[in-house]
Amino acid sequence: LRQRMIRDVDVLIPYDRALDAHEILRREGWDLQGWQVEPYAAAPFASHHAWAFSRRQGELDLHHFSNVLNRLVGDDDALWERAASVDWGGVPVLVPAAPDALLTAIVHGLRFSADGTADWVVDAAPLLSLADSEWQLFTDEARRRGVAELAATGLAYLGDVAGVVPPPWVLPALAAASTLAQRGEIGVYR
């Protein structure tokens, strides 16, 4: 909170527990934000990768997929396996491994940020001190998820604005894994 204004809290729930979590929030007085009511009623899972809730002045995004580009059951299995358990004010929670958190920040930041330098840079920059094995995991996961071009573009941007760059082999590895379709898509976000 000291570094930037936080608009909402993002929580990732395992896919098979998402509807239960949705119902718990509703019982506790959280409401779907207006733009999501109709799509949720039509198709709870297919309508989006997350549900946006409000209660008083609070906002919470309840994700059942880690990002909008990877919405098939099983896409997040490896993310869950690598997550670390931490104590968050007496509540045990799982936190994504640094490579997964970095990839998620980049995918969401480049696709949804309307802010110039964007809040996602604050989230992603501290994660750039990955060990070589973590960079390998990052590039492998970007390739597996089909977001290699987004990952490369995000890392290049982070290098420009934060002055932190990955090891020299990472960007060429991502470039080799990117497809023509991915390169075309990234042009939309530029």
C-alpha cells in the first residue's frame, strides 16, 4: 500500500472450488459487479477467468484461472504444484512461485493496463532476480501457455522502465518460442 494505490485484491481459487468460494462471498454480502451479472448467469465459467465482487468500498477479484489467455481446466495445475504455503495474518494461503507470479503480472499488465508505466511494473520488478533454474521455468511456462511473445515484450519493457533485465539467453529463448499469431496479437497492445 505504501508503493501504490491498490484497487482490488486478487484471489486465485482452484477451479473445482470456485463455485463454492463464489457462494461463500455472496453469503458474506459480496455482490458481483454489475457488468458481470448477466455473463455469470449465462455461463459462470465461460464468461471470464475471474469474477469481480464489491462490498461497501472493497473490491475482490475471485479468479478461477490465473489469466484470461489460459482458461482450460489443467492450465494452472503446475502453478498450484509450485505454490508455497505462507501464513497471512494467521490464515494459511498459497503464494505463486516467483516465475509464475512474474508471468501472471506480465500477461495481465500488458493486456489490461491503461496506465502509462502501469502498476504491474511495481509487482513484476522485484521478481526479476530469479535464479537461472527459475528463468528456465519461466520460459518453459511461457512457451507451454502460448504467451512467449507477451513475456518477451513485458521483460523488454521492464528492462526499459525498471533497468532490470533477465539473463542474456532468456529473450532469445522466448523469441524462438513465439509464433506468428503471438507476434500479431502483441501488436494490438503496443
